[in-house]
Amino acid sequence: MADLIPGKRRRPAAATTSSSSTTTTTSRGDRVFRFKSFGKNGHPTHFLGRFWENVEALLGFGHWETGESSNRFRCWSFRLQVQRHPPFHVVLFVVEEPAEAATAAARHCKQCQYVGWGHHMISNKRYHFVLPSKETMMAASSNSKSMLSSRLMELQGHILHGVFHSNGFGHLLCLNGLEMGNSLPGYIVMDFWDRLCNALKARKVSLRDIAQNKGMELRLLHSIAYGQPWFAQWGYKFSRGAFKVTIQMNQRAIEALQALPLSLLLHHLVSAHPHIPFIFSKYQSLSIHPLHTLQDLLQFMLNLKSPLPAQNSLQQHSHTLPAFLLENSSRWSPKRVEMAVRVIVEALKRAEFRWVSRQEVRDAARIYIGDTGLLDFVLKSLGNHVVGNYLVRRTLNPVTKVLEYCLQDVCSSVQMKPRCIVGRAELAKDISNVYKYILGDQKALQAKGILPTLTMASEIILDSKFLVKEYMTEPQVKTKLETEGKQHILCTIRVKRQEATTTLPYECIGLKNNGTIDELKREVERNFKEMYWGLSRFVVERIVDLEAKGRDLVFELMEVGGKLVFEGSGEDEGRVLINNNDGIEKRIMECVCGAVEDDGERMVACDICEIWQHTRCVQIPNEQQVPQIFICNRCDQEIALLHSLP
């Protein structure tokens, strides 16, 4: 599969190799892959090529959706097992969207434009990765089978919807977790997406951060607590803000909110919200460090959230069986596994939180559990996992080289005082109240002098929506090329247009050791023609900063892994090349906030000068419809001036 190129793919045959440990087969012959390992190297395939080659390799393991062959889009599906007991599966769909099958407007990627990639050329193909929810799956299946792929791309509300261009740039369009009624937590879905991006060797992936939890904007909550948004856990960083927000503005706003003294907030909030002082004092009494600022409080509360039991620890005594044990314990029933876990934890409790050897724990547990295989399985799996109120720690003794175990109270992992007196539900309510009364409902602070700083800083952080993760700075396929007996060169082409020159991202081109300049030019032409919509007639004319003849050997003139820039002509003028809307819907934007490019926010155009501005910037509330006739301030002043003339 890896030797095929986009645009010339045959219907993929059934792949012959995959990891048997993560793949099973149903009675109907359908493959089932493990959700938690899908995308790891070797699961279901080894991802050794360039981005589109890795996509091709992955699709070789997918189920070809019948009825799609006659459609303009092609679709594959993967059945993924989330857990074994009780059975829980999801289906991943991959839809191939060729540029020639899309309308002229649909070929342009709005997400590229919003995030600052509007100068990128239109790719020949896009690949949609969709994990539908129950509702969106029913809606997509309600039409004919041939419409499944197009419906999957159109519908909103999926568990996950990401799209990649064939050059490896992509966008996470949608991610919905438990709050939207789905069965998978958002962080589990995000782990899955991040694993896919790494496996496929994506280059850069963007997202629009509008993540919420119980009405709280996570980018605001986490920016104050940790100085970065929720998605930063997976390496996503601020790239661009709406309303011309810059990274410097974002950082200053975060620092201003982080430094707000709790004493000042308390002084202004106590009359309107008398229970707020009790919340502050409660968590101050739990922390072993003083909580002086808003950052101190929110960071402590969020760090406290993850290890807490669902109820107060004074009421919680049972051992909760970790889900990962259920997924891997096919030989034993959940009841037997739970009993073994309980026995091992009780044995460690009797050791009074000291380190004990694996053999000592095993011997103590054998008094109650005779199945040594079950004990070995649980001991191997329990290391560094939470059971009930305890973290089962495991380490290798550096002196004896023997595995040792001990218990740690989860409350101590967030530097709490000995007695944990709040449960998860109570903590969640307290976090919600702090957010609501300080960052949400600011009426109590309106006349107190603190409101302007709070409102402006919060608005800036909320406008910092566009995040990007750079997965690969340059294509890396050295291993694959070496197996083919080839060396690699990083090549790009420079395309001259009427108003500007566009330089495309570098591509890794493979060439034999005795490859010539002419052969390299042909490979560059072939790769970039297959990659980009507007280069079907492109011909290389020269190599920038390299004087060479056609028969010269490439690797006598340059080193392996070097970079070359090619120039040429013959791009297809009948096709719009760039991802902005030039030639489709020409918009001139000059907003009072300083924005000159569409950033995805709601806009309105003046009916006289036809210049676009944000509705928020011209005082049109979001809940109010855009007026049918709108005149901007500049045109309004000019009209008023004309009326005043004699």
C-alpha cells in the first residue's frame, strides 16, 4: 500500500499483517481493534512513510463501506473495542474527499484561513476521521448507504471529527465528551486523536478551543490555574486569537487574572455572595501552603479534583475496581479480579504504608487467593494505579533489584492536610461557584474598580481560541527510504502568482544513490502534482541556488537530507490555488479591532462601502440578529458631513 500515491489508488485489498494482540475477529469476519492501542506503531500497521502513505497503509486495514464506490466520496470504517466487560465498541469512519468532487467554494478550507494558513495551496484530497455519536450515526444512516460519507462530513455533534489535507496539515473540528451525552470522556477521545496524529506523521494540527465543562470555559479556567489552556496537555499552543488578540496580549491577561488577591476579591464579593468566604477558608484549611491569589486557589482545587473519591473520604471505604483491569482480565471474572485486588490492598494496608517486596505481598495474598496466575496478573497491573482512596505504588529497589509495593493516600498527592473532608461532587460545585461569581457573574464587582481589569482580561483569554500543535517540523521517512535503498532530500517549489509568490511546505523525496538532477526534477513534479489541486501542469524549470546539469549526480552536489527549492511554471490557471476566498467571495475586512482577515467570528458588511467588521465591534450583541441594512460609522459620518454642506 505504501507505494501508491494520492489520486491513483485502487480499492485497498485486505491487509495481511497486524498485531494479533490488539486485533480480534467477529463471527461475521469483521476485524475489531482495541481503542486504547489503535494508532500506536504496529497497531494496526507500522507507520513508516510520509503522511499520505501512512493514511494509505491504515486504510488497508479498514472495512470498505459498500455502496460508496459509485459515490464521489470513498469511505472506510474501523470497529474499535473500548472495553471487553461489559462490551463497548465505537466505529471510526475515514472519508476521502477529493478536490474535484467538491464545489468551488467547498474546496477552500475556512479553518486554514482562520488559523493563518490561508496562503497554503488547495490539496488534492482531504481525509475526514469521524467517531460518530449514537445520534449522529442514526442521522447519517437514515439516508441511503451511498450518502453515508457525505452525511458524516456534514453533521454536527460527533464524538470526534478531524480533517487532514493530503500535505499533512489538519484541523480538529469537533470533540464532545461526557457532557454531551457520549460514553467516552473528552480526555480519552483527545488521547486517541493525538495518537492518530502522531502515528500518521501529521505536520501541524489546529483547533478552535471552545471546550466547556458544566458551563465553564476551560480555556479561561485552566489559563488562570496553569497559565495555559486545557489542550496544552497534548502540546497545543496559542497560535492566533480572534479580534486581533496576540500572544503578548494573551499572556498579560493571564498574568493579570492569576495575580488577583483573594483578599481583594473577598472584600468585594462578601456582601453579594456570603458563602464565598466559606469556600475560600475551606480550601485554605485543606492546603499545607497559603493560598494568596486566584491562581493559587484554582490550581489547588483543580489538582485536588482528580484523585478525590466520589464521596467524602470519611464515608468511602470500598475498593473501586479500575477499568483497565476489566479490559485485560479475559481469563477471570470481574468478581474474582475484584476479590484479588481487595486482598492485595488489605495486605499492603497491614504493612502500614511501608515498602514491601512483591514476594511478601504475594505470600500474604495467597492465604486467601489460591490462583497464583490471578495474583501475578493483578500485581503486574496494579502498579501506580488508584484503587479506592489509595494509590498502589510500585518501584524497583535499586539495591536488591526486587519489585516493591506500598500504598499512598491519594489526598497526599495534592499536598493536603491529613484528613480529606470534601468529596468530588462538593468540590465540583465549589469550583463552579468560584467560576460563576468571579469570572461569570461580575455584577457584584461592577462598581468596585476591579471590574474593568477582570472583564478585559477574561475577554482576551476567551478570544484566544486558535491553538496549533506542530507534530513534525519536516517530513521524516528516513527508515522507509532506507529499506527501499534510497536516500532522502527535502524539496519544495516556489509558485509565482500575479500578486505574490507562494512557497509550499517541504516534501521528502526519495532518490537512489546514483540519481541524477533530471530524475530528481521528475520526482518533484510527480509528488507535488499529486499533492496539490492547482499544479496538474506544473513543470520544474530551475533549482534555486544550485547550478547543475541534468545528468549530474545529485549526491555528488549535496548531502543526504539537504534542502532544495525548485521554481517552475505551468500551474493550472483555471483552478483557484490558494485556500483564501480570492476569486470565490472577495471580502475586504477592516475592523475597528485591527483585524484584516476573517477569523471565524460573526461579521457584518456596510451596505455603502462593503467593508466587513465584527458585529461585536460595532455594538451588535450576539443574541441580536444582524440588521438588514447596516452603515458603518465612517460612512455615517460622511453622510452627515454631506448633509451639513450648503
